[in-house]
Amino acid sequence: MINRKLKDYIENEIIPRNNLNDFGHSEEHINYVINRSLAFARTVENINLDMVLTIAAYHDIGHNINPDEHEKISAKILLEDNYLPLFFTIEEIFIMYDAIMDHRASCLKEPRSIYGKIVSSADRNVSVEEFLIRTYEYLLKNKPGLDIESIIQDAFVHLTDKFGLLGYGRQKMYFYDADYEKFLQQISNLSKDYALFKETFLEVVGKIRIRKQKRVQDPFIQQ
């Protein structure tokens, strides 16, 4: 059973702060990771669901400050939250700190606890469309001025680096997830066929632009 006061605090004060992040790390993503974390956690004996909820809620909270080091910033924000000692011991807070530090798929070391393994596994995209949207928005923000073909090529390189046969995105999955297995198969098919990838990428980007009605400098507008 999750502590009601903790849940209220996280829902009202912590989760909304993630909307300062980009689309791929916003409140919608955090709720997705929370739900998956709790589902995985319920398969583990003697797990603290309050800790699982808290780790998932904080794991990307510092992404808007520095995406490249967001796990360090997010862990520090959790550690310095003066409200959390009302619910957790110092030892529990440091376990949660470590879990956030360890959660990234690109992290070379194994998570130090079951809590790190839970959030690392939960923080996996199971939607090809969502992955392509996140990649597109990252490139749009961090590499302004690229032409259409360059954006597509960079996105394809990212896909193959992350989900190719030796890609880091295939590692650090500690729970069986049929949806993730299906995703890996779909993404593998795209990584082997640039023409199919390009067609799929353009279709997805077109949908997200229409849905969000972006008012940003967007090279796809000229298509």
C-alpha cells in the first residue's frame, strides 16, 4: 500500500515539474514510468512501493537543466528534498539516490539495487512512434539548422547505435516485457532498412507536427 500523503505530494508537487522537460521526459512520460515501475515491483517480494513510486517520479526531474547529466541532477534534487525524510530513512533515501543515478540505459555499470533495476527496466519505450518523436524533438532542439535529410540520417544513426545488435538500449532490461520484445523486433526491422526508416520517420513527424501545431523553426514545414 502506497502512503497517501506521499502520493499526494508527488502528484501535486513533483510530477508536474517534469513538464519543464522536453516532450520525451514530460509528465506523460513520468506517469508511464511510474505505472511500469509499480507493475514490475509487484512481482518482487518485500519491495517498498513508496520507494518505487518516488524513484520513478524523480528520475528525470533534472532533465531540463542538463540532459547529459540529468541523472546526477535528478538524484541530487531527491536527496535535497526536505519533505522526503518524513516518509523514508536516510538509508532508503540513499538507495533511491543510487537508483536514479543508475537508471540510464547508456550507463555502463549495473544498477546497485533492485530499485535501480526496476526503474531502468520501466524507463524503456515500447512504442516505435514515441521513440521517433523523442529523437526528432531532441534533434530539433539540440541541432538547429539541419536540413531534412541530415535530421533523418542523424535519427537513423541514433537508432542503430541504441538498438542495433550490440546497442546499449538492448541492455539493462531486468524484467520480461512482451511489449518491449515486440518493440525491439519492430525497431530492428527499421535499423536494417534505411528507406523504410525514412518513410516511417516522415510519417511520424508529420503526425506529431499536426497534433501539437508546433510554432518552432522546423525544416519539415517546407515539405
